[in-house]
Amino acid sequence: MKKITSAGGQMSTEFIAMRLSGLRKSRKLTQAELASKIGCAEGTIGHYEQGTKLPSMNNFVKICEVLNCSADYLLGRTDDLNFYLNGGLPNDLGNALNIIVAALENQI
């Protein structure tokens, strides 16, 4: 089992693999679909989910975007899936508020 070091100590690639696999399945995506969305081979996703390889930083960011989760969630630093803006609102709520504010500004 490989270990990586994070700010919170050491965690296994198996933990990241478990989180990635579980989240992908909960989003009803196949390995092939996730691979297509992030621009890698299906086998690469298989390696990530088996814990035999870690994603590059670029692929890690893309995975977080596609699965709509925080990097901290995949790394096991939190159990909260949501992104937060400036330590405050979840990303989707923040985006909704930005749209509302823009619409209101256009009416004035």
C-alpha cells in the first residue's frame, strides 16, 4: 500500500481510490465516461481506483470538477463534498447568488 504525505499526515492511496470509486459510482458514471470527461484512458481511472497510481495534479483537478467535489473530500481531509467560496457558501449556492445579483443589477 502506497502512502502519500498531506498537510494532515499520511493517507493511503487506497483511501483516495475508495473515495474516487464511490463518488464516481454515486454520480452514475462509468470509468470510461469519467476518463472521457477528463481526457485520459479508461485504464488510468482503473489504476486510480485500484490505488496503484495517483492522478497528476491536472487530472486530479479535472476529476474534482467532473465529480463536483472538493479536493479535500477526495484526499480525506473532510467528509463534506461541497466547495466553499471564501470559507463561506457552498459553490452552487454562491453561483446562484451571483446570478441573482447580476440580474438585479441589470434591472436597476
